Amino acid sequence: MIREIIQRQKFEKEQLIKANYIEREKFVFAKSWLSTDLVKVIIGPRRAGKSVFALMLLREVPFIYFNFDDEIFISNNQVDTDELIKELHAVYGGINTILFDEVQNLPNWELFVERLKREGYNLIITSSNAKLLSKELATSLTGRHIPIEIMPFNFKEFLLANNYKLDNEFISVPQKKGELLNLIEKYLTEGGFPEVVVKNFGVEEYLGVLFDSILFKDVVKRYKVRFSNQIQNLASFLVNNFSSYYTLRKLKEALSLRSVTTVEKYIEYLEEAYLIFHLDCFSFKFSGKSKSPKKVYVVDNGYINAKALRYSPDHGKLMENLVFTELVKRGFMPNRDLFYYKTRNGNEVDFVIKKDLKVTELIQVSYQTNNIITEQREIKSLVQASKELNGDLLTVLTWDEEKDVHSNDKVIHFVPLWKWLMGLPNKAGSE
């Protein structure tokens, strides 16, 4: 049985390796760690490109491949790891590098990985479980692994997949600029899942099915959720209220759930499955963070398109969700490096970026900055927050407006979303 699975997966691996793929921005970083004795841990949402990324990483070296997400393997529910290693070498020979896909499906996987590492194997593992994997890594592989998070395409990867070539004069060419704005509108609403971008899979059909499949397979089934309709309703409610505040108590009441503890547990499951994120309010005091409402964001705007019930797209909220996911892709960890903020007089700042104990940047997201009232509101919030948090890099991300505004000895940079996503400097020369 095991050998048949290995042989079939070997054939599938060989076919996949021959295909052409969009090179991800993290490829060079990951490549630099490939020959080290650290366990390379590739984590991220399902269908975001983790397996392909790992295969491309190993394209030039002989390696063993096994996918623990195989239906036959999962249904068997038992595996003799010694037997598995024997059969892997029976098929592949004396190869020392192993790629284990979706390793979280193997019971006590961390003990198995740790054992193989001690035996001298070069290991690359992938998982679609965010929190569980990191928790287990923290205890069993401390200091002996390198995490690599692969999310859906960022905007630069999206442009590459759409054959949009950036040149130095593109801004001054109306056609080129128009094409760019068309593409960012598409990215804003359809997101960056590779199969949506590259293969033009229908967003509502493909991502709607994917979302429901993950909810059942990685949440309901994995955690043996008895009342599956409750967590489905919760997931739907949170997706429909993306970029909005919530409290556990209000969610409990709105959805008639059993307890605040149940709500908290369900949200943790949804986060572990890479469906949603939550963001805490920034405070120098822990109690301030814990008492404030949280904000919810969805892992990719395509899921919002597929699952949210709305009559027309809310560009402002979609922009905010997109900025959040981009910050995560850049390595900022929610509730460690990344927060939202409420000033003492109740004004909101969308994102606070912190390094160590210092606030390094404050970001507002605004779709309609051509409205003077809106502009003044964003400026007021940033200036007030800057005084309270002692952070001087102030940014308003706009749809397509660029300027610097001076207010109360502060400089507020208005930067077009597309320019920020592409990492281009604004007029003031900031990144």
C-alpha cells in the first residue's frame, strides 16, 4: 500500500517539476538555506503555492517526496514510520534530502522529523496549519529550523504572472498607467491565489469551494467540531465583516453560540487554517490590548469576493484588507509587530508597525482622499497618534494620489497603493 502511494506520488512529482512557474520573491532567501542542516519549514494557506515552491527549490538536486495529504494515507489513519522510510528508499534509493508535504497529517510528526534530523537527513516540510505547526516547532525544533511563509501572490508576483513589465517610463505613458490601474483593480477584487491568477479559475466557483473544503477538512474534521453549522456561520459572519471590529461577547450573542470560550476556540481554528487573521489594538500596556475590540482580516481578497454577501464592492475596506495581507507577506507578524490604534480622543489609525519597543510607522488606508473632509480626518488621526506613540513616519495609502502634506511639524506622505505595493519610493524618497 505505502509503496504504491510513493510510486504514484513520485510520478506526480516528476510531472510537476517539468512545468514552468512564477518565481516567488522568497525563492532566493529559501535557496540560501537549502544546504544547511536546519529543517526548512514552508507554511502557508492551502493552494497558495507551498508545494510548488518546495519543488522548485529542490529542482536541481535529487530528493525524496512524500505527501501526507494523500486521501489513501489519511483514511488509513495509521503509519509505521520505519516502514515508510524503508519504502521511500526502496523507491528512491540512497537519497538524503526529503520533502514531506502537509506533514501535520502525520500523528506526532515533530518526533519523526526530529529523529530524521538527528540521523542526518536534509529535511524540507510544508504545512497549511499556521499556529499548530509553529507551537510544535517552538517546543521540538527550537533553533533548528528556518520558517518560510508562502502566501498567495503579492502584487509584484501578480504583475509577473500577468506579463506586465515595469519600465522606468511607464508612469508617463497613459496606456501603461491605465493598464496598471486595471490590474490593481483586478488584484483588489480577485486576490492572488496562483490558480486564479495563472489559470484564470473562476473566483467565486474555485475559491468558494476551496474555502468550504478547508473549513470542513482542516477545521471541522481535524478538531472534531460537533456543531459544524455554528463554526460555518461564524466564518461567514467574519468574512462578511472583514476589516471591521468584533468582540467575543458580541459574536456570541449575534450567532447564539454557547460561550465566549467557544467563540474564541473557533476563531483560533479558523486562524490556524489560514482563513482569517485578527488584529489587536496597540497599547504599551498588555491590559489595553486585551480589553479593546479586535479587527478581522481575510487571508486573501479573493475569498471575500467568493464568500461575502454584498451588493457592491467596498473599495475602502478591500484596500485595507489588501494592505494588511501585504504587511503580513512582508514579514510583519500580527499582534507582535503589527497592530491598529485608537487615539485618546477616539480616532482610528489602521496600522501601527512596531520594532522592539519603538513605533516605526503609522499607516492610514483611504480610497477617497479627494474629499477634503476625508483627507483632514486621516491627517488628524495620524498626527494625534504620532504625538501619543512617538512615531514620525506617517503614511496615507491612496488609490492614485501622491503628495506630501505638512501639519503640526509632521509630514504625511500620501502614496498610491500600486506604488507602495511595488516597493517604489514616494516623492519624499521613503520606501
